[in-house]
Amino acid sequence: MQSSFLPVAKHYGVGVDACPPRRGNRKGSVEKSIHFATQRFWRTMTATTIEGAQCQLDRFCERIGDRRTRPVTKLAAIVGRDAAGTFLAERGRTRPTAADLAEREVLAPLPASLYPATINEARKVGPSALVAFEGNAYSVPPGLVGADVTVVHRLGSLGIEIKASSGVLLASHRRETPGQGLVVRDPAHHAALEHLVLAAFSTEPPCRSKVNRPPSVAAQAEAANLLRAHHDTDIVVDLADYQRLVESMGRHGHGESL
């Protein structure tokens, strides 16, 4: 058991009896109940589905489990010693059954409010600066797409908070009914996102492709300087040179590779 469960148990009026780890003899009541169900029901169960197993377990509890006798002190703790004696005398029994105890053990009413537990779920900011939570999407300021955030919801409250990994509060929203597929945007987030999108538009003409751009005078002069460095004024391709190369390679047996 986690220590954080103690305030939850206190809120709902449940007692907690802590058991040291690896001390099975200190929790005999729980172990014995599991042992009884395992030996008397589980080993001989014939069901092949969860629904069938539940039906067989219900019949087992009615015919066998609920008819087990329990100590008189357990009945006396519920209805009092005198009432317990009268109850058993009227039925001609000396001990109550598990069904007798369950019928008279009235549960306390639930508290008026839920325990203020806090749900924290890690999320990543999606496109359009939205964070998914419980089947809906909630906005954060633009510019956070792809960032890791945490959605915080306190049980019983009407809102959620979205915080950065550093703990800084990014947004607060009213929590919508889960699974509705709603997009909830803060007006300030909507205006900032709209401004960011519109700022990305431009009235400049698109870049033209395949435009005729002849070399400038400066480019021609630079090309002339490069040619003079190779002691030539122009580059001339003589096809006769290629013909002689082909004939030479053919004589050496390389014709097939050309």
C-alpha cells in the first residue's frame, strides 16, 4: 500500500491496517478468503468466458460461500450482543452465516464531495497549438507545437490546467464532457494564432522558374580570366580526337565495353 492512500481512506471513512512486507501470517483473513475461493471454486470452474465465470461465481457464493458460519462476535459487533443472541435463538443456530453478516452490515454513506485527488497526464502539443485530453482538444499559446506539457485536473473541479515541463502555467480551460471531440480555444490564443498565420503571408510575387538570365559583363570578364590562366582563349572540342580514342581502344580489345 502506498502512503498516499491513507488520506483517501480517511476521507471515505475506511480504516487501514498496515501489514509489514513479507509477513503473510499478519494478513490471514485476506489470504484465507483467497484460499477458500481458489480451492473450492477456481480449481473446478468450467466457464470459458469472463461472463460465464462471473455467473458461476455468483451461484457458488449463494449456495456455498454465503452459507459459511462465522464467529458470533462478528454479528455482535454489528447488532449488539443481546440482539445477536435473539437472532440466533429465533433461527435455532449457534453461529451466524456470511450472508447474515452481509445483510446487516450497513455501509456508511459516501461523503458529499469527492476526494480532491489530482490527475496529471503528460501530453505533447499538436498542430494548431492544441493539446488532446479525454477526447477533446484545448488550446495553448502558439509557438509551442511539439512541446511536452502536463494536463492537470483536480477531481470535483470544473476546470483543467496545462503546464509546461518547468511547471509554468500555460493555459486554463473549463473541462468539457469527455469524448465529445470538442476544440476549446481561449480567445487570446485564437487571436495570437490568427496573427501568426496572417503574418506568414506575403504579397510578393512567386519565384519565377526557367527565367532567361544571360551572363553579365562581369561574369564574361571573369570567365576570360579563367581561360587565360589555362593559356587558351576558348574551349574547343575536336570530335576527331574522340574518334582516334575509340579506334585505339577497339584495337586493344575494349570495343565491347564501349
